[in-house]
Amino acid sequence: MATPLTPTTLLAALHREGTTTQQHPNWRTHNRNHKGPWGPVHGVMLHHTAGSNSLSACRHGLPDLPGPLCLGLVTKDGTVHLLGHGRTNHAGNGSAAALAAVRAEQAPPVRPGPDAVDGNARFYGFEIENLGNGRDPYPAAQLDAVERLAAAICRAHGWSEASVIGHKEWTRRKIDPSFSMAAMRARVGRRLGTRPPGRPDEPGSAHAPFPGAAFFVPGRRSALCTAVGRRLVAEGCGRYAVGPGPEWSEADVRSYAAWQRKLGYAGGDADGTPGRASWDRLRVPRT
């Protein structure tokens, strides 16, 4: 969960990741915010356009669906066309279980639950130009751009690849995008450095797997909490008068927030709740 990036910080994040962008007129203020809030945001949602030459439709909308329909459109040449910033008409209602999985940075449910949650308020939305018929190819440059933009946003927020979701994983009404989301998340994870060969949470690893952000609630008692605290102290981020101990406390939250700031996170992204990307870099030993 995080405050959305500003247009300036979003653009900077995309450029740091090596993404080719084209900025369209008024994209920084083109949105549907008058229909409701955008944020806090929890992840990146990917779509395919189910058509070609979709730039105008994505920017201005359709007769029955006002635009913008996304923050950006990824064309086949690998360009990310920035069309809006804020609430857009890309997600519609979707599964509360899917949202919970994204928030916990866990794999989405095999089948989404009933539509119950407004996704337009909670996700960055990007369209990918493709007919979606299983025969229209996704060129390498286009998939590379999708990987880079998703990684850029995840890196800026301290999220893992589990914060990237497909529209088809959000609601039973949709089939997009028409490529494997598991494969795309693996690409994003490798770019973020959270899925290298010999990933830290593979069986037999000396490092503890990420238990999910929901594990770290006040009062949680576990040897893992002690292990986290000891690693934070070793990194120079311990903020303990006594301890660390087995119960997750305010001192642990302050210490983990110091670790997040050490990694370069700020504001709501340094809230003291472990996320997958910061967890993998802490390298907590198995207990």
C-alpha cells in the first residue's frame, strides 16, 4: 500500500529503468479523479487492448467508457505512451481475494472471486497493444518495455514482482493480457533482483522465505521476529532499548523503517512493514 507516485517521480522511475517513453499532451493531469480517489495504490495491472491503433481510444475513451482508459499504452515497438496520471477506467470492479494477495505480495488466487472492489482506485493501469486472439505476437521489444515499466514502479515503491497482476487475475469477466502473467512476474522479479538463480527462498536456502506483509502485526510472536531484529541491528538499523525479542513491536517497526530508508525508500514506502523487495535484501537466516 502506498501513495501514488507523482507524474515527475513516475517519469523518473521509468527512465531509470531504461524505458522508452512518449509524453502526450496534458498526461500529467488527464484522469478520472473527479469520480473518486486514486490511492492508496497496491500494484500494477496489465491489460491488452483487444485491438490495434488503440492510442486514441486509450487516451480519449470509448462511447460507453470515458477516458483515459490507462496511464500508458505500450506499443509494439516498445514505447510507453504516457496518456494520463491518476484514476483511469482500466480495471473496474474485481476480486477482494485478488487484492488481498497483491497487498500481501503473494500469488493471486487461481480463480478470482466475485467482483467486489474498485480496482481503478487501487492500481496503476497499463494497456499493451495486441489483438488478444492468441495469434497476434508480442514483439520482444514490447515485452521488454512491459517488464521495465512494471519493475520501475515496483522498485520505486519497494514492492516485489507479486505486486504485478493481470486483468484476468482481477476479475472473471476478462481474459487479458493474453500472455502468461507468471512468466511476466518472473521477468520482473529477475530485473528487481528478487528472483536470481538460487533465489533466497528456494528449498534448502539458508535464508528465510518472505512470510508476507500480513505476518508482521503488533503482538506477533515468532523466532522469525527475533531473527529479523538481529539482522536489523547488524545492518546498523536497530532502534531497540531492549531486545530484539520474539514479539513484533513498535521498536521492530521503527528499526525496519530505518532499513527501508537505508535502501532509499521514503514516505509511505518506509512504513516499517516488510515488503518482498526489502526482505530479500535483508537476508534473514532461517530459524
